[in-house]
Amino acid sequence: MQAQLGPPSSVRTEDFANRHDPGQRDQIHTLTYQGLVIRLYNVVAFKKEMLLSVRMTQNYPALLPELIGQHERAIISSLGSPTILAGEVWEYQDAEGNDQMRIEFKDSVVVAVEWNYYVD
């Protein structure tokens, strides 16, 4: 991904105890680009990195669907009705309610999209 995006404008790393093995330290890396924030869960002991979330406020057509600037009618046409509707925030969830996509609107137009993935 960094090959396509280049280096992030900032990187933040948070250390914390693994919930299954409190003696194991894991990390969350937050990579920030203009209009894009990517969070990665790093299981240090196994050298395994997993995508935790992606939030965009600007389109990145080479990587992600172009949703910013779309009208809510276009979103319903392509994704259907949201699982949860809370004012100008719509949520689409998988069958288990774990993975989700949140779409934020302003005046019926998409201003932000966030994908959250369940990592255990």
C-alpha cells in the first residue's frame, strides 16, 4: 500500500497487552495520509499485521471505491439500505455484526467513509 501512497505524513504506534495472552505485547500502527487514516493491528510475537480500519475523507480511486461526494441515493442504489441509520451516519454490518462500514453524510452527500474489521 505504501508503494502506491508513498510515505505517510505521520505514523503513531500504540503498545498494549494481547487480550488472550496478557504477557504478550501487541501494537496498533496508525498511518495518516491526507484524507486517509489506516490502522493496522500488529501481533508482534507472530510477525503478523492485519488491517483494523480505514477511514477516508478524500477519494483514492486507485485503492478504494470513490464514495466521497456521492449522494445518499447513489449509496442506496449500490449498497442497499443501511443496517443502522443514526441521523447523518449510516452503518452497514456483516451478518455477525463484527465488520462494518460507516458512512457519514453532510446535506445528503458523503463526507467520510470508515471500514472497521474485526480482529481477534
